[in-house]
Amino acid sequence: MMAGFMTLFAALTAVILAVAGPAEAQERGPLRIEITEGVIEPMPVAVPDFVAQGGAAREWASRIARVVADDLTGTGLFREIPSAAFISPITSFSSPVQFADWKAINAQALISGAVEVEGDGKLVVKFRLYDVFAGQELGDGLRFSGTTEGWRRMAHKVADAVYSRITGEGPYFDSRVAFVAETGPKDARRKRLAIMDYDGANVQYLTDGNSIVLAPRFSPDGQSVLFTSYRSGFPRIYLLNTNSLQSRALEEQPGSMSFAPRFAPDGRTVVYSMTRGGNTDIYTLNIETAETRRLTSSPSIETAPSFSPDGNRIVFESDRSGSQQLYVMPVGGGVPERISFGQGRYGTPVWSPRGDLVAFTKQSKGRFHIGVMRLDGSEERLLTASFLDEGPTWSPNGRVIMFTRETQGAGGQASLYSVDITGRNLKRVRTDTGASDPSWSPLLK
Amino acid sequence: MKFTSKAILLVAAVALGACTNANRFDGDDTVVMNGTGAGDVSNPQSPAYFQQAVGDRVLFEVDQSSLTASAKQTLDAQARWLQDNRDFDAIIEGHADEQGTREYNLALGARRANAVHEYLVSRGVAPSRLEVVSYGKERPIEICSEESCYAKNRRAVTVISAGVTS
């Protein structure tokens, strides 16, 4: 079942619908949300059930509209107008929109859609986005087709298009998250690798829980994950194909431990930590040739490396100054430059996909924070605070951060949370079990 | 002793308390033998004796890996036992409390295990009989979020295993 998962979705295609009438896609229409640091009033949006074109489509029409609405309202940038307030239902995808009826209930944006199941069983989803107060369409209508199993992905694609047109930001709903599913008490915790849609749906388990597994990290193509496992009795880094579930150890040097792996943007180079004689340093490894290279040699702890999106630099943590701090070094080696100077300890840096920020975990005065700063260490902003927050990962568009939050005490549990880089919209990601160490995939193809 | 060796871990079932289960947590090659394998605690040649009479663990200060005076005393006794019982090898497990990020705690646990390793070697134990592993904060034995628990979790545990050559 899992093997066919991504292949089925490869069939998902998008086609721009022919535009009825002269309406042109506007570069910057009045329907616009600027994501800034200030508190914003969520934009009222109407997402009527999609029109079922044929009886077979009925089962999907409402479900798809719900996922679209959940994606949009989940950002905190939109507020959904309840269907009970609607004056004129949308019964046909092609009929002209009665803008006055939507204006009357203050719907600034209207998403109208249609669903059809074709003869070969293919699901076809169409949508149009309307700027109600301007009385016109925003952007072109789009048509997606794929298998019925992929219905949630098509809903995410619709929501991504709406989000991008209105915010001007890149999309991120059509993505997955690899994480560690946790069960059992703190002193006998079972950890399994798992993967799910970004919103917690469609969970699949990738390992059996017999060995401790830590910190999965997606490959740039989203098809495999690096992780750390105690399968051999010692922590070692592994590469696992998420379709075939085949995995192999990447590093098996006797007398060493390896952990904290992460891909370079080239998808072939892995940067990680190796511990030998009690000392932890940073290395790279080519997964095709198995050639390794040592990047740091210092008696201090060097770990949690993360590549810049251009592949030229690495941000990592080191306690060479006496406490955990963040450093940036060229991939070719050279003197690392310290970038964190605030009070407290800084760890687990992750370079943003846009290249402009680094997300990190900060420990200060007995509390843990997720924060962001620029690569020169300026403009540090703490986004969260709790007993234990750690391990940030970036959404594909660099606007949202997901992380692990663990509660205090004997009954402490880990779960996943997300927060905007503005510090707004902190919320728990729904998972059936405890969850930690999220890794956000690139946008699915 | 190679990492791939089939170490049979001998684990005392006679627990010191509910939370002092010293068995290893992972490893396909590991056969955990609860009960008889560790032998009788009254037998000074038994792993049970090592665990309970000699003392199988040392504790560390917050974010430290240096050995305290009392830790050195325990390790002196461990070294003597290992010298007297050459049929056994040992795996030294380093652990951290939950106050810290996951990767850093793995590296910190490795420092602690290594500190014990170096000390035992300095007291004459052959390095070939010792292995080290870090569990970071993954395997606490005490689960409260207070210093009383943290102090016991910041530990290095010497786990006795049957020697490869024995």
C-alpha cells in the first residue's frame, strides 16, 4: 500500500482553466494579506461545499471543501463564514457568482469548486477564487486530477493556490512531516519513525519500535529520510526510502557513534556528527561513494549541523566557548564564525529554506524557547516558551516552524506544535500518539 | 571486542529498586537474560555482585563529565573487579537528564561514558574489554522533572557482559 503511495500521486496534474470573460489575473489585487509582525484581523472567506458533478462525486464534494477551509483557517490568517449565513448557495460551477449576496455577509474571498469522478475512476477537482468586493476572479481557475486516494492532496493544492494568491507567499499545505511517534512511560518509551500529512492526517509507521529511533530528516526530493537508530546497539545514521521502506546504515565505523544527520541541498551529501573517544565533531559523507570528510576537529562538542539552501555554508552548535552557541562555517572548512551572543544556550540550528533566517532552540533561565535570528545573529526573536521546546523544522515556504514540546513531570508527553515566524498562531499538531522530532518535507511534486 | 560481536548481556533481575533496571535497551544481537544469568549477588564473581556490591554507576553534576571523588572510588572498585574477573567485558552507557537538547545530550552522554572508560583504562583495564555508548536523554531511570530525579539520571553505568573470548 505504501509502495504505491507516491506513485499514485505522480498522476496528479494541474491545468489552468480557460477563463470565462476578460478578467485578468491581477498582479496585486485588493484581496491581499500581508504577513507582518502585527496582529492582523483574519480575512473572512466563504468555502461552500464543492459542486458534485455526478453522483459518484458527492462523497468528495464536501470533504474537499472542508480540508480547503481547514488549511486556510489553520494559518490564523483566514476566518471561515459558516454556511448557515450563505444567502445564495452555489449549485453550478459555471453560473455567474451573485457577488451582492456574498458581499452582504461580508465574505471578502469566495472559493467555488466542483468535483467529478471520470469514467476511469479519476477524481477531477476544479476551483475558482473570487475577490467578492472587487466583483471579479483572482487568478485563473485551476483543475487538478488524480486518484481518489489522493483527494486530500488535491484539497491541499486548492488551498495552497488560494493562500499563495492572497498572501504572495509560497505554498506549503501539500507537504508531509516525518516524526517520531512515542508511546509508553518516560522510562520505557517506545519510539517509531512515522510520516504524515502536514496536518496530521494519513499517518504511516516506518519502523517497528524495537529500537530507539531519533530525528528523521527528509531528503531534498522528499523520497527518503535520514535518521538515527540504536538498531546495532549503538547510535548510527541510516537512510530509509519512504516508498520501499528499505534502509541501510551509512556509517559503521567501529568504536564510533553517529547521529544528527541532515542532507545537503544536492541530495547526495549528508552532514552529521560522529563521536569518537568521547569527542563529537562534524563530518560529511557522500551517500553514493561513502567517502567521508571531517569538517571540525576540536575537543568540544560540535553537532546539529544544517546546510544553507545554496549548499555553501553550514550552521551548527558548539560548546567551544564553554556553553552551547551557534556557529557558521564554509562547507570547505575554515574558521567558524559565532553568530549567537544572547544570554543562555543555543542549539539545534536549522537554516530556513529562504536562506534568510536560522531557527534554533534556546535555553535560558530554566525555560526552553524556539526562536529565529538572521545569519549574522541580529534580530533574534523568541517565538515560544515552555518547560521544554526543541528541534524546529521549517515549512517549505519558510513562514511556519514546527517543533517538539514536552510537558513536565512524571507523566510528561511530547507532542508537535507549529508557530508562524511572526510568533502568531501557536497550535498543536494533531497526532494519535506522542510525537517528537518533526521534519517538514519539501512541497510535494 | 567488536561492535558486531554477539554479546550476551547478563542482567540481574534482583533489582535495587523499581527504577534501577540496568539492562541494555536495544540491539538485535543482545540476548537479555533476566534472572539466573547474572548469578548470585553473594558470589563475588557474579555480575549481580558487580552491580550491587561494587556499584555499577557513577553520577555527574549538571552539564559536567568530570568524575567526582566518590565516582573515582566506585570506579577503582569496578576496575579491581574487572581485573579479577577477566572472563567479562563491559559496555559503559552514558546518560543525561532531560534538561538539554537531544543532540547535545547524546554528545554529553558520550563524554561521560568516555570519562569512565578512560579512568578504568588508567586503572589497568584493557581497552579491548570496554565499549562505550551514549543514550543522551533517551533512557531516564527516574521520571520526575526535579533535581532529585535529574541527579540520578546524569549517570554512566558499567554493564557487564560475557567476554567474547570466554
